[in-house]
Amino acid sequence: MMTIYDYRVTRENGDEETMAQYAGHPLVIVNTATKCGFAPQFAQLEQLYETYREQGLVVLGFPSNQFHQELADGAEAAQACRMTYGVSFPMHALHDVNGKDALPLFEFLKQQAPGTLGSAIKWNFTKFLVDREGRVVKRFAPKTNPLKMADDIERLL
């Protein structure tokens, strides 16, 4: 049976990495878009990362242009996040989150935590909370303010 640690992802600079490097860490995994109305959530995601990083939390941003609200590539998106919102958490290459070209990691996340209207990601800033053992604990809607995830995060720390 596959776990989250079996997946490979590509960082914004093109370097491939395995999710296994995050074993033992609670994770917030989010599909992002810098031109989305929810983009101010980058600041709240960064606040969560800064607050809980020393206790092991890792926030992972995955830009997607699936909803036509992202820049040309992951490196450009990551730079915009850093310049505009002070993002310091790891950002990744641009990927689809739905359909035949979806990043396999997101297929796994959607399977483990389907949404209320099915498993498809309906919009940018869908957030997944993963425990230290790599189990998907909860899915949060795009409109959910990331700071409202704090109680769930604290239970995993």
C-alpha cells in the first residue's frame, strides 16, 4: 500500500525530492495560485509555519495554474510568494491537481481525504493536513483561513 512517503515531487528550482524526507513531521500541503483572491492566505500559511516549525510542522506549497490564476512557472510563483507574502516554506514546480496530468501526490491526497462534493480539488488553496506517520488527517476548503487549522495542527505536534 502506498503512503505519502512513496511520492516524488519537484521543487521550484527543478530539483526532485522524495516526500520521505518529511517522515516524522506533520505537514500542511496546499495547492496555491499567486493571482487568486485567496492569495493572502500565503501570509497565514507562513504564520503557521513560523509558529510551529520548531515543533516539526512543514508547510508545502504546490502552485497550480489549473484554475488560470498562476504565473508562468513554479520558480516565478515562488519568487512572487516570497516577495509579496514573505513565504519561507518550501514551494514546488507548477503542476495540475486534477485530471489526467495531476501530480500523483495530489491524486493520493484526494483519495485519502475526499471533499464534500467528491474528490476533485474545486479551487486554489485546498489544504491537506498530514500527521507524523504520513496519514492524511483532514482536508480544508479553499475559503478556510489557515489559522483556523491551528487546533488540528496542535493535536498532531
